[in-house]
Amino acid sequence: MDTKHIRAGTLLALIALGATTGFTSLSGRACAQNAPTNSQTEIAPEVQSLIAQMGKTLSGKAFSFQSTTIREYTNAQGYPLHIFHRAIVLVRRPDRVSVDITGDDGQVEMAYDGKALTVFGHDSNKYMSQPASGTIQQVLQEATQKSGVDFPLADLVADAPDKAFLSDVKTGVALGEVNIDDVVCVHMFFVQPPAIEIEAWVEKNEQAVPRRIIVSYRDLPGQPRFISQLSAWNLSPVITDADFAIQIPPTATKIEEVRR
């Protein structure tokens, strides 16, 4: 996994927008119990093959999917709380991505159209837009570094999704097969030292798209988890440039880039 931190609560860059996207990289800091103490990588061949096939599928020209997520976090009073989001994600490589998220804290749209990255908070009627260029991965990484914007599931839209997913992972095992919406999926478990545990359910077929992902952060207060159910996969969507243009109301207020 590429990013080395995780936000369990709101996204820093969107605090002023009055909503969070709940869309961040799967990496972070957490201490997986029984994690390997050496640098040896032990990933089962079946797991490597399936993740490689997933990477091949998600490296395609365009795809879309929906995600229902639950993020666990501990608030200032120490209460273990949960926040729910539903996202519609459109991807057209190499430089187009759109994310429309509705959750307990409002609705946020984010889009990169090859020229600019724009985030609009519907409830606050505020937006942030900054020039951007490069691949989807490059733009999201830059947004994270400059503005503290985190993107759960960002590994799925990386330049090489399989390599991003397995980055820093030291252990990967297959636990068995389950049916999700009448599709056979392989249930896998990964350890990313020193403190992250990842469960992934990936379709056991040529597409090998992920259907569930759970990430546990063992060294954060309350050991929170990021839980995502993925559905409505379309690997040949009809997408136009208009799908990556956010319609900003004339009454909306533009805010400056939020830095860490």
C-alpha cells in the first residue's frame, strides 16, 4: 500500500466543506498481532495469482463500481462510533476519475478531469479546485501530500492496482471460498507490518474484482476498521468527458487549498 497514514475521522481538506468523502488509501499505521518480525514476504501463490488478475482487470481503460462503507473511529469523548457512506466511482484511465459520495455527514463530489481536481460539498455549498495533471494515482497522491485529502480504496485506481494493494504486505493467505450475491469469491487475509490487517473477498473468475474489503488498524485508539462492500461493477461503461465535470452552483463559495 502506498500511503503511510490513515484518517479515522473526517478528511482534513474537507472540514471547511462541511462533509467528508470517506475515500482513502488502504494503507496506514496499525500492529497486526502475530505479524512477521523479519523482512521475509510470504504470499501464497493462489493469492498472488488472484491479486495479479485483479490488477490486470482494474488496469483497463475504464470501469465503474459502487461502494458502501463503514468507518469506525473514536471521538473526543472516547466513544467508539461509526460513519456510513455510499459512493459511485467512475474511472477512465489514465487521467479521469469521479467520486460521488453520500453519507451521514452529507454529500461530496470529487472529480479529476485531466486538468483540475475539484471537490464540492453540497451541504456547505463550498468547493475547492486546483490545477492537476498526470495519472489518477499521481494526482491523488499529490492531493494527499498537499491538502491532507485521504482516499479510501485509492489502491484500486492506482497505476498498477495489484502492486499498490500488495505494497508493504508481508503475509497473504487464502482462507476459503464464499458466495457473495451468487458469485464465488476467495476470502483472503493480509498482514502489513507493523500494524495493519486486511481482509479481502475477490471474485474467483477472470475478472477477479474485489467484493468486500476490511482494514483493521491495530495501533490506533479503539483499533478502528474500514469496512467496504463493493458492487455494481461495470468493466465497459459508457463514459463521456461530461461525467468528470462537477456542476458548481453560482452561489457556491470557493475555498483555498487546505494544507496539513
